Amino acid sequence: MTKFFRTALGGIWLSFLLISSGCTSNQIASKTCSNLHTEICAGKIVAPQASIENIRSGVRVAIDAIYSLRFEKTLNEFYIKNAKSGPHSAAWVGFDAETVANQLRTSIKNVEIVTYGGLWAFVLRFGPAQNIAYDGDGNGPIRLNEWALPRSIPSLGNTVGHEVAHKVGLTHPSSSINRAVANCEPPYVIGALIEKLAQENTLPDLEITCNSL
């Protein structure tokens, strides 16, 4: 087979994947409740059948972490030890761990999640942005990129927490300039903390630093 035909077949196959990803049949989960706090539930999830349970598990992890005392304690310790100086410190001005934890707990209740696919999602995922999710607007659903699904449950919990952090007004202004700095800004720290809590929930103590994220 010539190089031309191999390239053409590859292009046809990629086009098929892009088109089919935009035509996936979605399922709806009316709500997803915490395993540990069964009265606390996120709202509707609309996602492909192959991913919906994966997403629901990530939501449960995020709720359980945000409502844990270890989350607020560890977030406050990070702020005290790591967030008051350095190029990332501007994003933490006015931060209070207890206030933010309560805001996150309120915001994650009834938050809705939808997925998006197709060509634009492919470009966002594998282009310079490497986007796996965004929060739409302050009142809209969290939007997960189907090209980044499925993945590990702790990782999805990270993403949900990151996007909920945006919904309560937290930002990572350095993300388009220096990703290493952005990793120490609130949404990335909150997401990473949720992921670590999901992975290491049996440890009596958990410390995170900029270097460990």
C-alpha cells in the first residue's frame, strides 16, 4: 500500500471517529448522591452510555472529598505554607479555606454535567489548549470533553472539583502563561487535593505542596 493511500485511509478513519463521536447516544442520570452523605446530591448528568457511570463515580468522589474535614484542613495548610508568596500568590488574595470549602459544598449541590464531542472537542483536547472540561458560565453545567473520557475516578473527581472552584469565583490566571505556576493556583490545587484524597483516603495525614501537585 502506497504512502498516499495509507494517509488517505488514516484521514477517512479519523473523520469517521470525529463524526461518530458527535453522534453518540446520550443517557441521562437525574441526580448523583454521595456515598458517605446520601442526602447530598449533584444534579442531572447527560453523557454517553459508556461514560455516564464513570462520571457519576467521579462526582461522588468530589462530593465526599469536599465534605470531609480533611479537605478543609489540608486546603488551609496549603494556603498557610505555600500560597502567600511566589508568582501564584496573586490568585490567593483574600482566600479563606473555611469560606471556600462552604462555598464549594453549596455549589456542588445540584450542579449539572454534560459532555461535548465532535471535531471541536477533538481540537480542544489534542490542540495547544489540551482542554478536558470547562464550566460554561457561572450558572451553566460543567462540560466534559468526550475525548478525555473515560478515565480514572480520582481524576474525574479532580476535574469536577476544579470546575466547581471556577463556579465559586476562583481562577488560575497563569494557565495561559505558565502551567507550573497555574498548578499552584486555587482551582488546580482544589482538584489535586480531591484526587489525592480519593487515592490516599486511608492515610491519617495528607500534605500537599506546589512540588507535589
